[in-house]
Amino acid sequence: MAKKVLEIAKEDDISVLPGGVRVRFKQISLSILDAINQRFVDPEPPLVEIESKSTADKPYMESNPNDPDYAIALREIAQKRGTAMIDAMIIMGVELVDGMPDDEEWLGTLEFNQKITGVPDLSNYDLEDEREKEFVFKKFYAIGRDGMEQMAKSTGVTEEGVHDALSSFPGDAERSADTGPGS
């Protein structure tokens, strides 16, 4: 029986997330992904003077990709790019097959988690707006780390994009207080 259910789900391209939420992953526009990459461009490495190659008239400058501030800036831009890709995949590439849950127990769980741990910060979301509420449900409750790679591949993100997106997603230690289906 389980095999037959799996076959039916495959025919409809329906995936069941660990908490039982049924989703259909859809390809998202490459223009969206390109725009994200263009918006979050890696910074240029800083220049450092190489005194042994400099002259009194002209300092010799070379890029320094090992600069600690540069490394931090690269990580920050990769995290912003990854978060934007995840958000785009969730908004445009994940359809809730059964719609939003009838009860809002999931929202109570997120609000309690926010109260105790400080995350997720729901203050930036208008939970009266149905689209934003659905986004919050998918991002912070339904889609856990296990579904992230499948979502990324199914929505048309490149292997590099999958890596960037997954590396910016909270790890298990950071989500330890979350007991929802996506944990």
C-alpha cells in the first residue's frame, strides 16, 4: 500500500515533508535567480602595499584575499544571497497542495519559540496578510533542512546556489528549540 501511495505522489510530483505537509515544487524563473546573484555581488578584495616592490614614486599594490575583514564580508554577502534564494524558492517554487492548515497551532509554536529563543523574528511579517502568513508557515515551520536540498534542486537552482542556500540555513543546533515538523 505504501508503495502505491508513493507512486501516486510521484505521478502528481507531490512531496511529503517530514511533518506530513504535502507540497509541489515548481521551477522558478531564471531571471529571478540571476537578479538575486546580481543584487548580492561579492566585494573586491582590499589592496595592500607590497613595500619590497614599491618605489619612492609609486607604491606597488596587490589584492589581499586573506584580509580577515574581506573574509567576513564574503561570508555575509553569501549568507544574504543564500537567504534571498531560499526566500525566492519558498515564495515562487513551493505550492502547498492542501493549502494552509486549518488550525494555527504552528503559529503558536513559532511565537512561543520566538519568546524563548528570540527566533524567528516575526515582527517583520504582517501575519494578517495571507501571502506573508503562508510564507512564514513554509519558511519557519514546514520546510526543514531535510526538504531544503530537494526544494532547491526542484525549483531550478544551480549546485552552487544549493550550497549557498543550505549554508545560510540554520543548522540543527541553532534550531534545537523548534519542535515543529521541519525540525
